[in-house]
Amino acid sequence: MDADLAAADADRQKTDAAIAAYEKALAEAKANAQGIANASREAIQADLAAKRSAAEADLAGKVSAAEARIATTKAEALTHVDEIAAETAQAVVSQIVGDVSSDSVRAAVAKVKG
């Protein structure tokens, strides 16, 4: 009977040791899986950040180019303002008092413009 109790105790100790080894292996596997997940998450975030940065740089370049085109168009349009004002003034004055020379209309527009 003592031999059976000793054998049972030995089996229990082996079972306890096996359970402890299993729990240790499980904890290590969980830690390893967590490490892999963290590394994957960091790699994905770095990739997304790089792609976002590239997209933002591309958009900034396109915005700058568009702003330059707008400034050029605006500057070109402003060069024609005096001409348009003179033509409009000449048409209005011609309707009121008759023909007026374009030189006198341009001079009057320049005087008003200051």
C-alpha cells in the first residue's frame, strides 16, 4: 500500500511538473505571439506613415503648381483691366456723346486710375 501511495505521489508530481511546463510554454507562446503582433502593427504603421507622407508631398506639389498657375492667370488678367476699362468707357461715352478717340479714353482711364 505504501508503494501504491508513493507511486501515486510520484505520478501527481509528474503531472504537476507537466502542467507547470505546459503553462510556461503557453505563456512563452502568448508572449511570442504578442511580440509578433506588435512588430507587425509597427511595420504596418510605418508603411502607412510613409505612404501618407508621400501622398501629402504629392498633394503639396500639386497645390503649389495650381497656386502658381492661378497667380499667372491673375497677373495676366490684371494686365488687361486697363484695356477692358478703356474699351468699356469708350463704348459708354460713344453712346452718350458720339465718337471719342481711343487715346483720350485711355488718358481718362489712366487719370481715374491714378
